[in-house]
Amino acid sequence: MKKKMNRGVLLKLENLVQFHSARCQLHSLCCGKASRTRRKLLPLSAFPEGAAQLCPSHWQRETFISAALSQYRLLATKKGKGPKTQKLSPIKSKEEKQEVEIWLRMTVADLADAMDRDIDHVYEALLHTSVDLDSLEPDSILDESSIKNVVKKSGMKFKWAKLKSEKVRENKDAVKRPPADTASLVPRSPVVTIMGHVDHGKTTLLDRLRETQVAAMEAGGITQHIGAFNVCLPSGDKITFLDTPGHAAFSAMRARGAHATDIIILVVAAEDGVMRQTIESIQHAKSAKVPIILAINKCDKPEADPERVKRELLAHNVICEGYGGDVQSVNISALKGENLMALAEATVALAEVMELKADPKGLVEGTVIESRTDTGKGPVTTAIIQRGTLKKGCVLVAGTSWAKVRLMFDENGKVLSAATPSMPVQIVGWKELPSAGDEILEVESEQRAHEVVEWRRYIQEHKKLEQDMEAIETKRIEHRVSYKKALESLEGLHWKQRKRAQYKANKELMATRPKERMESSSLTYPVIIKGDVDGSVEAILSVIDTYDAEDQCELDLVHFGIGDISENDVNLAEAFKGTVYGFNVHANKAIQQLAVKKGIKIKLHNVIYRLIDDLKCELNSQLPPAVEENVIGEATILDTFDVTVGKKNVLVAGCRVQKGHMDKKMKFKLRHHGDIIWQGSLSSLKHHKNDVQTVKTGVECGLSFGEDIDFVVGDEIICYEEREIPQKISWDPGF
């Protein structure tokens, strides 16, 4: 079949060559004959009849055809192809599109990198879509449809990146041991938390208990930083007391104390009765299901009324024994030290009824009461041991931190070799500072501690990612709703009008892209918080969380931490133009000199409400003063007339002062039918023909405004002064 096709093509080609050759030969012969005829004119008779015919002879035609075919075959042989089928020139293929690898949860920056484009290109591709460009950041996560739209609009094609099969991680967390056998349990001393309203005598009661303990020991003292201490009674019984502050800011600290205790001593002042923090302490006790002992303090005062306190507590379901309940009540005077032993004995009696026991063997379990950073020791925690016996070298895990115990101290700073259940102990050896309230668990080795910490951090990251995705999805839904409403508002417009409106809106939106947003004109007050212990910082941050005056001045918490103020804190404050606040911490001389050199304020306090008051004062100072207008005088225009000043006619208002006085130095308003039509300063104030500075009530005067202003008889002129009044922040921290 192929040979037949080749033969047919060859025949066609030969016919074409014959036709072309004949044409060329005819043309040449005609031209040659004509020229010869011109050169040599022969008589016509010399030619035979019909010789004038110009067609070439048969032998000439065959000769030319034969020569053409020979030339064709020679050329075909040189190319090495011969008379084969002619190949068509290849059609140029379309330019291949760039392929982009995409995956779920791509950020704007990820997509820009994958496409080899800048971030602005992604923003422009997302115009006229349901994506909220105003809230879009380089690290914002895009949904699947938005990713595909950007790639398509960019003239590219996408392919899904190969997902790495992530193995399901094994749970490596540490957990508490199962309950111990009752045969292995031994009696332990009770852990008691003293709670109550601020200024009801808790500190005085603790001071008296400390004095009792010091007298019994005949030496030494007790530090306040540990927040827990032991009291040894004459009977030999021991009680572990936890100290919780009564200020409103320390609610979380009181809640931790309630959950780490066996008994709560509720201190109520006999003359004040039940107060706000008293009620909160009762709620903490009920939430933790911890029994209460009522200590009615300040009973030595003449206005004391212990029975009123008991009656008020009935409303909160705290029923004393005298009223048919099971709550013990003891009337005391912490200031004079009266009846304190009775309170201690009531505590021991309740502990005996509760039959408090613990397992002193096996892995240690406990609770972090407080944590702080010590200059010489590093991270230090105060803990209550609840199970097992803590010894030097034990490996502990608390939250996302772990420790190999290097040193242990009691409440007096004495080194301990072991800590048994119910003992308060200071632990040194933490790699990072755990949070107050974290559960302490002992593990077998450092490797096991690393596994537990890594697992807990992994869980935290996943929870945070889930929360972020929920927030993003919520924001996306809200934007879709607003986007649909915006489209509905454009439904009645012509398509050109609709496009023009969308272009205008998107142009304004693109002008405020995250990359090009200008600094906000709103007021901002950056702060850095440093505290002595974790609980103090937590209390301050809980107060700052109640800040609700962002419309006046934004409160920016740049950094918070535990420990003395460092050079890094000062440098951070300089970078953000902020203020450093310290609670129960110090700033050495070198740090203070550095702060003065850099113009940074360091404010140190040891009372929380004074720190908050100072913070409020600084916020007040950030606010611009409010301008208040104080009316000095009022006048009515009785007539108008022209006065020539140089070559210019000036319109003058003839007035009579109706109230107060007119002062040329002050500002004036012109009121026409209740509307202010002019505001400014006078160019002249005259009485008759004399320039005057002031005009009193009932006196006539002439006023000129220095501007071309239309005023008529009956208009009112008001003279006023502007006074700047300092603004106050509307934030109320609650105390």
C-alpha cells in the first residue's frame, strides 16, 4: 500500500515537472527565435509552410522532461530519502503551564513561595473573592478553594503534594499510680489553708502561729516566700499551713490552695461580717469539697458580734454547730494571741475524724504551690508531697517541665534529705519553671521525663492548632455572610456600575493590606510585668485581662516573667517604648542606670493594688486632655454699619453685652437662629471710637471679625475660653 502511494506521488511530481519544463522551454524558444529573427532577416519563403508555429518539437520536449527527472532523482539520492511520502512540519505545541504543588492549610506565604511570586500577587489574585483581605496576614491559612483560585488566576496548574504518612504517636504521658493498698497507708498531718477577706486578720493569725512555732523550736525563723509552713503542737501533732492572700486579685491562688488542702480555716472579722472574698472562699471550699473551720477574729473589739457572723453565714449554707450544723467555730483574737491553741486543737480533732493517711512508698506525687526564680539556685518550686517520699536525685515532671532534684529545703531554709507526705518542701533542680498548681509526678529516668515533656508539648501544640482553626473558620463564616450581603446590595446595579463599585471597594481594601498598613493612630501603652513568684504574675495578669478601655488607649502586654528586672527587660522596653513594672522584685544599680540612660521607666511595687493604681495613672497620662468651653459673656447685635479702614470697607456689628463681659483675648462664636456660623478671634473691639480690651454687661460696643461674614440684627455673639481637662481611663479593675 505504501509503495502504491509513493508511485502515485512520483507520477504527480513528474507531470508537474513536465508542465513546468515545457513552459520554460516554450518561453526560451520564443525569446531565442525572436532574437534570431531580428539579427538575420530571412525571407519568409525560406521556411516551409507552417514553420512560423512556435511550439517546440517533440524531441526537445522529451529531452527537457528527461533532464528534469534526472535532476530530481539526483537530488533525492543525495538526500538519501528517495521518492517517499512527504512529512509535514511539526506543529508547535502550546507552552506548558507551570505546575504548583499545593497542600491543605497552606498559608499566604507558603502559596507565594510555591508559585515563586511575592505575597502581593496572592492578595491581588484574591480580589473579588469571599476572602477577607483586611484580616489576611502572611501566616494566615487559606482554604482549598482559595488556593486553587489563586493558582488558576495566575495561569498555572496545581497538583497535590504527596502527603507523608504520619504515624499515630503513642501516648507517652505520665499518670498517677492506682490507689495504694490500705495496709500500706500510714497517718499523715493535715494540710490546712487559711482563707478569708482582705484585712480580716489572716496575716496576723499566721504571724502568731509562726511565733508559736519559733518559740517551740527556740531558734530560726520562717520565710514568707514558701507560702507553706509546719506548726508543731505541744501534743506532738503537726499541722501544715498554706498561706493564701485575701486580695481580690489572688482568686486563682486561693482556688489552688483550696484544691491542695484537707481543711480550710475561714477567717471572718467579728465587726465586719461576711464580705466579698469570704463568699468566694466558701465557694472554693465547696468546689474542692473541703470541710471548713470558722475562725471569728477580732473578738477583743467592743463592736465585735460573733453571732451576727454565724447568722450571715447561714445564707451561704455554712451552718455552725450552735445552729445545728457540723461546722466548728472558734472565737479568737489573733492580735492578742487569744484562743489560738483551741483553733489548732479543733483542726487536729477534725483531721482525726477524717482519718488522713498516705502511702510513703513508691513514686512521688505532689502539687506545685508556688514557683519562683532564685538568683543563686535557679528555678525553685514550693510543693506539697501527697504520696511517696521525695529524695535527692529523684526525676520529677510537672506540666511541660522536668527536674532532677539537686537540693531540698524546708520552710526554715534547712536542707532536707527526704520529704514525706504532707510536708512542704522547696525543690531545686528544675530545667524550666513550672506553673503554680501543676501536678508533680516522679518518673523512672531522665529519658522517660523527656518523653513525657515532649508528649505534653505535642498535645499543647495540637490543641492550639485546633483552636486557631476554629477561630479562622468562625472568621471565615462571618466574612462570607458579610460578603453575600455586599453582593446583594449590588444586585440592582448595571454590570458596569457593579464592577465599578467592586473595584472602588477593593482598591480601598488593598490600600490597607497587611504589608502596607500604616501605624495605627490609636494610643498604645506597652508594659512589661516582672514578679517574684508565678502566682503574683498570674494575679497581675488576671487583673490586666479585665482591661476594657481599648477605645481610649490600648494596653499592650509586651512581656511578663519571673525574677528581678534584667537588661533584656530594659532593652525590650526601649524597643517598644514601654514601661517596666516590678512586683516584689529588684533592679540593681547598673540596671537602673541603664534605664535612665535609655529613658525607660522602672516602677517597683510590693502591694498589688498600688501597682494597678500606678498603671491606671500612667494610662490616664496617655490620654489627650479634653477641651471644655467656658462661656464668659454674651452679646446681641443691635445694628450693622460699614467703616472704612484704609481703602477697605469693614462691616462692624453694633452690640450690647447681655451677660458677663467681652474679652478681646478670648475666642468668639457667631450664632444665627441657634446655629454657629462662625468661630474665631476678633480683629477689633471698640467702645465708641476707642479700642478697648474688655466690655462689661450692659455696655454697647462695636465688633469686627476681620473676615467677610454675613450677619444680621438679632444674631448673638458668644465670648468663651477653652480649658483643658485631664481625661481618666474608664477601666475599673474591681478594687
